[in-house]
Amino acid sequence: MKRESTIRFVDGYLEVKMKGEFSLEEYAKVLLSVAEMGDLPKDLKVLGIDEGLILKVTPEDAILLSKFREKTASVFTNVRHATVVKDPKKTALAFLTTSSTTTEHYVSEIFSTKKAAIDWLFS
């Protein structure tokens, strides 16, 4: 499966779609690229959409992923991150990688529908 990631700012939030197989390093590059985008609001809303993402990490890598999230979040005042995942195994991994993040200004939730995720982002 071809690896793809798209990042675009739309309707007041940053939409990040990922598809295909990503290693820890490749996934981290996508996260860190968000921190390098200079024209984003400091109160950032992010919608992550799993479109067939195969994340090649172990549960132990969850701590490392959370460190990359913290580094990305550090350039913003607040980050509200909604993730849309439909597969139970992926939901568990998403929970592990987001619950390990300890930055106070980063809040994350996992959803099974895009509508629920967007509703939460703007609640």
C-alpha cells in the first residue's frame, strides 16, 4: 500500500489524513512538520483521520510518539486534537500514544466518526 499523508488547514482546523505504512520515524516527521508550519493559529484544532494508516510501532513506542507530540504542541498555546479511528486495535494504539502526552495545553480524544470529532473540536 502506498504511503500518503496530507495536511491542510480547512474550516478552522488542521486536517491530517494518513494512509499506508509508516514507521515511527516517518510518523514523527509528519508530526514535526506541523510545528514548522508558520501560519497556523496558536490555539490549534487538529483533526487526524486514519484512512488506512498502518503504524509500524510497538506499544513501547507510545512514549516516544508522545514526546514527538509534545514537541509539536510546544509551539502552540493550546492544541485540541481529535482522531478518527474505526478499527478497535488502532483505537487502542491511538489511546496509548495520546494518553502518554503530559503537556497541559494538549487535549486529545478519539472518535469513530468525523462529525463527532469536529463537534468536539468546536465544543
